[in-house]
Amino acid sequence: MVSYKELGLVNTREMFAKAVAGGYAIPAFNFNNMEQLQAIIQAAAETKSPVILQVSKGARNYANSTLLRYMAEGAVAYAKELGWENPQICLHLDHGDSFELCKDCVDMGFSSVMIDASSLPYEENIALSKKVADYAHQYDVTVEAELGVLAGVEDEVSAEESHYTRPEEVIDFATRTGCDSLAISVGTSHGAYKFKPEQCTRDPKTGKLVPPPLAFDVLHEIEKKLPGFPIVLHGSSSVPQEYVDMCNQYGGNLPNAIGIPEEQLREAAKSAVCKINIDSDSRLAMTGAIRKHLAENPGHFDPRQYLKPAREEMKKMYMHKIINVLGSDGKAE
Ligand code: G3H
Ligand code: 13P
Ligand code: ZN
């Protein structure tokens, strides 16, 4: 049993309380490899932003769970080396799907875990989320649970609406599970294809696809039911057109990739939404930069030659999110 406190990590309790009160959101960035982690820590250290490092089950399978945990421990030391005296870094399990996986992460030094039982029937979601919260809280590890189902790209518009979190359930769910934060479904979804073209309208000036707006009415109703309670938005990449174009220009094929417009995320960050999850934008920045570099330098084969510009592009993107979208810069001086 390793406590995250010995590793210099923090749980989400204080960072969320400050974010809700201050009208900003904490960035939750997924990482699977060293370059992503370096870029995240450099961006957080330079902007003095609290940050959540997210590890998914897929990341654990890809990189090895022990290695990722040690990388997060190293990230705290690296942040200090970069001159960030008091780094506020949380190590979080993203989309934990069983009690055993969540327990394993608590036991190995994670400071926060998500139990995603949102696909289970309501009572089973409550029972499993409570079991995880009861275990994690013994070690002062914070727990995110989810209510409502994020739409898949295949879903019809009408089906999506019925998956939104039901505001009338949130008080009962939060009280009975004892969760510390609640992930909700208000129109975001995972990946780089969040909406089908037929769900969008076209901007008459630019001809670009404009996605349907998030369900802010549902979000505000949830806020009214649970005043001050930390709310989490998954699937919040904005899928920047510049990275989609970069991928496509240099041999990629990402037709009609579309994300959540940043002005909507900016608005959400001012509400009780205090954690915004971003993974796909990092994948796009990295892949775009690598494709461009290799297309322009066909003789290069040292991975450092193409991973360096990829890392720089991700850092630029993370800093942009922190400063211009979430407003978390300067909140962990
Ligand atoms: O919500 C999902 C995250 O983007 C992690 O994705 O399961 O492919 O690692 P992954
Ligand atoms: P994106 O696919 O929009 O980046 O969402 C990531 C996420 O929600 C991780 O849990
Ligand atoms: Zn997610």
C-alpha cells in the first residue's frame, strides 16, 4: 500500500472547492507516454495551474500501470525542478470499470479514482460507486462517479437526449454514493467525431459545420439541485481544425472530425463544472505534428526528431486550454 501523500500528489477536494468558488475548471489531461506527460507538466508548471493526470484502463494496458504510477511520481519532482515550488498534481484513474481496478489504483498511490458504472441500472450504479467511495475514502482518495450516458457517435439525436443526466436523480445519487464529484452527460462525447454532419448546421460565411449546443439547461438544473457540488465534463476536446487539417494535409484521413466549441467549454468552466477532460486534442496535436515532420523530413528516423515537435505542439495546446479556455492559470502558485 502506497499513499499518494508520500508521492507529493494531492486529491481533488481542495482544487475542486477552489475551482467551483472561483469560476474556473481544472484540466484533466490523459497520458500514455513520456512526451505527453512532459508536455502536460511543462504547461502546468509554466502557467502554475493545478492539473489532473488521467490514466485510463487502456493506458495501463498500453504502458504498464506500475510504470505510469512511477512516471506520475517523477512528474512531481520534475515540476519542482522546473521551478514550480508547490505543484498541485492529482493522479486519477479515468473510467474505472470495477471495484478491483479502483482498489488497485488506490493501493498503488493514485490520489483520485473514477468509477464509471453509468452503463449499469441506476441502483447497481449506486451500489458499485458507493463501494468504491467507501474504500477510497479510508485513504483520503477522492472519487468521481457518473450518472447519465455520454452519447456514442452512432447514436441518433433523439437517443442522445434520453441519455442526458436526469436532474431529478442527482441529489439521491450523490448522497447515497458519497462520491466527491459527479460526471454528467449534457451533450459531450468521447473521441474526434462527436457529432455526425447531419446533427450540425453550416455556418453560412465559412461553410464549416456548427455542432448543436450543449444542454446548458440540464447543467443549470443540476447545479440548482446540488449547489457547489463539483461537476465533471468528459468528452470535452474541441478537435481543433488546425490539427485535423495538419493530419489530413500530410497523409491522414479524418473526414468530418468535430468537437465541442471552445466558447461553450469556457461558459461551462464558469459554472459548477470544475473538471474538464481532454484526451483527443492531445492525440490530434501529436499525430498532426509527427505527420508533418516526417512528410517534410523523409530521411529522419530518430524518434527524438519527430517527437520533439510533437511534444512542443501538445504543450502549446495544453497551455492554450489552461489560459484561454479553463482559466486555471495562476491558481496553484
Ligand atoms: O475517455 C476515454 C479516454 O479518452 C481514454 O481513452 O481508453 O483509449 O485510453 P482510452
Ligand atoms: P475527449 O475524447 O473529448 O478528449 O474526452 C476525453 C475524456 O473524456 C477522458 O475521460
Ligand atoms: Zn471520459
